[in-house]
Amino acid sequence: MTPDLETVTRVLGARKSVRAFLPSPVPRERLAAVFAAAQHAPSWCNTQPWRVVVTEPPKTDVVRDALVTAAKSGLPSPDVPFPLDYPEPYLSHRRACGFALYGAMGIARDDKARRYDAWLRNYQVFDAPHLAVVAVDRRLGPYALIDIGVWLGQLLAAVTAEGLAACSMASIAAYPKVLREHLGFTAELDILFGIALGFEDEASATNQFRTSRAPIDANVTFLG
């Protein structure tokens, strides 16, 4: 059966970044199903460049503890440098997201202790029972990153359709050495980001906020 646009739009609109998870692990077959759905993503010459390791308990806790230790004691050193500057309108979008998130958590702008704790939650993987870490062979160049972006969008849609929760996170890529040590990524792979996976803690205030979206004419131009 071919899905209609309304169904697809409903799934995409329901997707959100979840930052508080229940401890219950997701059955392996349900995890496998969403990754199998994402495997249909298109890619340059069908290279399928995404390389992914998915943790399950107790491995997730081992990686979580190692990431927290690294974040508390080491300097970030991502394989792919993070942006240093955000010109407009990107800066406004970024700030609006941050204000909304910290507002939902009830954290004041000058509350440095709670802001630090909120930052550290990234490396605690928001207590998710699963962490997917995504890497790419750097020899393929920047176009492979486009392919992985397409794959990620399809994965997050599949997660939503399956009734699961996720948060894609660049933060953990700041400490690639930790991830290589614990997850076995080979030297030619650049670690790009992680995805926290599990069941949403619907009682958490953190999960009540949603980011806004600009109208399509802010991003798309039609020419006749």
C-alpha cells in the first residue's frame, strides 16, 4: 500500500527530539525494524555510507559513564569540527530553541549550576537505554554527509511511526576517542553524531517543549 502525503506529513509533524527517557529497553526486533526502514534511504551511487553501532544495556551504561567522565575532564575534539559562528537567521533559530528548552526545564539564564547539569545530560544520553552512534568513511568526502542526513531523516520518521522516541545529538561526537574505544569504530571512520533511543518519559517537563518552523518561503523559492 502506498502511503499518502497526509499520512507522511502527520508522521513528520509528530517527530520531536526527546530528552528524557524511560529506563525500559526497546525489544531488539523493534529496534531492528526502524533501522531496516531507514536502510531504504537513497544515497550517491547507492553507496549507503552510514556506519552505525547501536548499544543495548548494559553496554549503554558503560558508554554513558565513559562519556560523562570525558566531558567532565577533557577538551572536546570532534572528528568533524562544530560550527563556531552562526550568522543570521541561523543564530535566531538556535537561540529560540535554547530559550524554549531551558524555559521548559525552568532553568534561568543566570543559573550556571543547573545549566551545567543540563549540558551534562547530553553525555548521560538523557538516560536512554540505547545509543546509536553514526560514522562515515572520510574518504567518501562531503557528499556522503548529505546521504547520511537523508538516512537520519528517514530513521527518525520510522522511529516516530513505530511509537518510539529519539534525540539526535552532535554533542557526543565531541569525544570520538571514547566512542572508538568502546564501540570499535575503525580509523578511517569519522564519528558524526549519536541518537538517543527508547521510550519517551511523557511526564518530563523537558519533553513538553517543541521547536517552531519557519514558513516554507523562508527556505524554498519557486520559479516559473
